[in-house]
Amino acid sequence: MTTAEPSVLLRGLSRGQLLAFDALLAAAAAVLGWLAASAAPLPPRPVWHEPGWLSVTTGVLLAVPLAVRRLWPAPAAWAGLLMASASLASGVIPDFAGAVPTTVLALVLYTVGTDVEVRRSVRLVLVCLAVAGVAFAWAVRQPFEVFLILWVLGACWTVGLTVRERRAYAARSAAQATELALGQERLRIARDLHDIVAHNMSVIAVRATVADHIADDQPQEMRESLRVIAATSRDALVELRRALGALRAEAVVAPTPGLADLGGLVESARSAKLAVELEVRGAPEVPEGVGVAVFRMVQEALTNVIKHAQATTCRVDIDNRQGELRLEVTDDGSARPKEQGYGQGLIGMRERAALFGGDLVAGPSPAGGWAVATTLRYAP
């Protein structure tokens, strides 16, 4: 048995309040059942009428299935079927007052549709319709009225089953949306980790190579290279902790990098003996997501220049005007066949550009060297 959510009208109520609501319905059903049982049969029915205590008992017993329908829907349905059929077939409740037991059974069958597993629910409602059909036919003896009663019972169960399916669909949709959000977050973290590790390790590798070559002849330059390696390593650790901290629920949210942090990124590239020129034109403020995308794309582009270009100079040009940010990174190095493929760095850059409606262009520059360019669009 599953616990069904309340309907739209009752969705703001807690489970205890819903049970209290059912208790009020049960009290109303008890009073109506007692009044229905107290009514005398119409001629030409037998003039016999049950004693008062039996009328009260009938009303109370009719109310019990309503009171417990959310706790035990299947037993409540059997109890409701028994009481409705017995009270009508025996004449305790006259046929003209049959709306009371019919309503009780219909409400219980609605809960069966929403709460009981579908196969069990189908078997249960078929038995209920068969037994109720015989009992009501004996009491009412009017085929159309019997058909109408059975249609009401079946319709209430069908509505309950439909509500169950809609809730299941909503739950599946919410789970899929959550899984999609988690996948996008994992992809974002993977891109950030790649950009962080690739950039900083490239700088470290270049300076370590320089230190190895000049260790004997230029000890001062070697010590400078070691200081750069140490500083770059510390920066890499800080960024890695920030990226991995997103995986921890208790992590303190650290500021994300943006346009204002490009200066430090450029200085890091310069420490690898690459002359980098940075120019930012237009509005200095952009949405956080755009700032992070630009920072990571510049970081990856500079990493590729350091690793593959054999370049001596590089230019980072950013033009931000009226909701469009134009980014271009050029260098004077050689062509890099690896960037023409689909390495993780280039894939990550394309994905970041696509998030803001941009297409990444990476290839040889007409002026020589290599160029990476894109335009990011956002609401100003």
C-alpha cells in the first residue's frame, strides 16, 4: 500500500488533519445512515421496521469504513461493501435512501484507487461491483437505477486510479528533473576540475622544465621557477578545494571566479614565460554564470597556448556590450592539430559557449598563429 497525497483541495492539510477530516465525514455518514435506517419503507414494501438500536448501529457501522479508509483502504472497502449490501438487501435502509450507503462505498473505492496497488485494486473493485450489483438489484429492482449506482461506484474508483497515475507521473518527472540537474552539476564540476588541473599543471610543468635546464648555470632563475611552482601549486589546491567543496553539503560557498579575476589568471600565464596582453572593453559587470564561463574559457585557452603553441605572445580581447560578450584569444604560435579534434578542454569550452547561445571557433588565425573566439549572449 502506498500513502497517497491529498487532492488539490486538501493538499495543504497534514496527515493528522486529513484523518480528522475523514472523522468528520464519518460522523456525517453515521447521522445520515441512522436517519436513512430510521425511515419507514414505502408501500407496497413490508410494513416491518427495525428497532431504534439497529438503526443507530447501522449508521455507526456505515461510518467506520470512511473513518479508516486512509489507514486501511482495502479492509475499509470490504467493510463498506458488506455494510452497504447488507443494509440495502435486508431493507434496514429503504431503497429510496440508498444514496447514503452508495456514497460511503464510492468514497472508499476512490481511496482504493489512489492507495492500493493497481492489480489488487482492479480485483477489489470488480468484486465490489459484482456483489453491490446483486444487493442493489434485490433492493431496488429497477435496472436503470442499479446501472446508475454501479456507474457511480466505478467512476469514483476510476477517478482515484487516475489521480494515482498522475501523482506517479509527477513523481517520475520530478525524479528525472533532479537526475538531470545532478548530471549537469557533475558535468560543470568535471569541466572546472579539468580547467583547474590542466592550467596549473601546465604552468608547473613549464617552470619545472626551465628549472631543470638552468639549475647549474642560473641558480637564481631556478629559485624563481621554484617559487612560481610553489605559488601555482597553492593556487591549484585552493581552486580544487573550492570545486570539490561543491560536492559537500556542509561546504562553505566560496566566491566563483569572474572577469575581475582574469588579471590573476594572466599573471599566472606570464609566470610560464608567456607574454600575455589582456584588454576588457565595455561594461565590467556580467551575470555570475557568464563571468565563470569567460574565466574558464580563457583559462583553457591559455593552457593550450602554454602546452601546445610554442608561442611567445598571446592576446586576450573581451568586448562586452548590450548583452553580448565577444571573447577572442590569439597567439603567435604554431597550429595545434590536437585542438582541431575533440579533446576534453575544447569540448568543455564548446559546452560553456553553448550555454549562452555561442558557437566556439578555434583554428589558425589569418594573421598567423592560433585564434579561439566566441560570443556569449545574456540578458543585460
